Amino acid sequence: MINTNSSFGIRATLPPKAQLIAEKFQRYQDNLQKGEQIYRNTLAVYAVNLYLQNIGFETDLEASNSWDFLSQTLMDVADLDIKDYGKIECRPVLPDEEFIQVPEEVWFESTYCIAVEIEEIATEAKLLGFVEKAATEKISRSQLRPLEELPGLLQQNISKIKLSEWLEGIFQKDWQPTEKVLAYRRESTLGKPRTDKKQPVSRTKKIDLGLLINKKSVALVVTITPQTDDKTEVLVQIIPMDRYEYLPPGIGLNIVLESESAEIKAREADNIIQLKFIEPPRSQFTVQISLGDAVVTENFII
């Protein structure tokens, strides 16, 4: 049961099933301290799972590292998998503890981290709040944002195109292979496969900016190339769909990163405009294509 009375935080009653699962995972460990860690992590994850399901999100405990014996044993895992989003951290904290512990090994695994207060003998958990992109091993309770803000943020992220999935061969239906959509550009514009780094992945989407000019469309091409330092190079291009066409003069490409932005506009007789940047994992960015008053926006997360 979920109690959303804001004066007490968001409380979740932990059913007997949660206790049984946590105790089972705990018994797998010979080390008592490790077993206790897994016990508390499991209850924290279960509490967040109840909360998210209660507000309409589809979760998958079985797909979470926190439900995997090997991951439990080798790491300090307390993640929960959310369908069409990815993982969120669920970190336990005792009532008398000021700081929530977040191990460095999970900083880049999840965008958000929820703090969950759990008693020594736990029949109830209290979801205290959350932080975005944990980057320190200790988070003070005073740093937590109200949990009521989280559903909207998660919903925004669910609608983002996850470029990490492209590297696994998972693509959205309206993003087609670039070599199929723009075969005439494959060698001259899009570039040849590289041999010095991991191979790039390129996808293209047809863009109708109010049917542009004379009912012509353009192609939005996004090419990602993993770098050796775990960062990703992103190349964004606007190209005419027809090989004999130029871009409409004044069509703009704007990239909004988390810390800066860049914009370029097509001139007369331009047949391509493009911007390139390199970002770390889980970075988010927005691509805007504009012409006059018409704007098309695509949101991405690396």
C-alpha cells in the first residue's frame, strides 16, 4: 500500500512477500555484512517498485541487476528497470543516517536515484526524495528533491530516443538505415566506415517542416560513434531527400546540450548542414530543425 501524504513523505507498506525475497537473497551470502547490504537494497528496490507501479509506470524486477545473484555478489546494486526508460537507483538509508550512500560503480548506470528510509525491522519504507545524476558517494538528505517531481521527469525521458539502444541494434520504427534512405549520399557525404575506432551507427528520419517549400522534405541524419573513453561522438546532419535538390535557404539546425548549444543555418545552394559533438554516457540533448515559424524537435539520450 502507498501513502502519499506529503507531510510524512511517500510511504510504502512492505508485504510479507518483500521480506521473503529479501531474506532469500540475504541467505545466498556467506558474508554477514554483504547479506545485510543485499537485504536492505532489496527492500528499497521493492518499495520503489510498488510506488512506480502505483502511479502507472511499468517495471521489471527480473531485468534489474538487483535481482541477479551474480550482480548482487560482485557489486552493490540497488537498481530497478523501468520499461521504455532504463534503470533507476533505489538507495536505502536508516532513520538515523544523514547521508545516503551511492557507490561510484553505479553513478553512470542511472539518471535518477531515490533515497528510501528503511527501519532495522522493516515492514514499511519511506521514499524520501531523489537526486539527478549522482556523482558523489554521499548524498545529504537536504540535497533531495521532492519525489512528486520525479514522475514528470521520467515521462519526459521515456519519450527520448535512447542512442545506446542503437548500438545494440534496437531502433525506432521511423528511424531507417541511412544507406537505405539516402543511398546516393552513402560514400560522398555520410563517410566511409572507420577502422580506428568502433564502427559508427547511422539512422535517418524524414522531416516534414510544414511541407517546407514546394512540398519538399529533408532528412535528419544522426550518426553515433563510440569513443575509446566511453564517450560518444554524435554527428547530426540535415540533407535534402532528393539528390538534385538544395536545402531551403534559412533552414536551421540547433543542438541544445546540457551545458551549451550550437546553431547553423543553410545558405543559398547548401546541400547539407551539420554539427558534431562528443558527450559522456547518459547525456541528454535536443535537436531542433526550424524554417520560419515551423519547428520540429527530437529529444535524445546517449
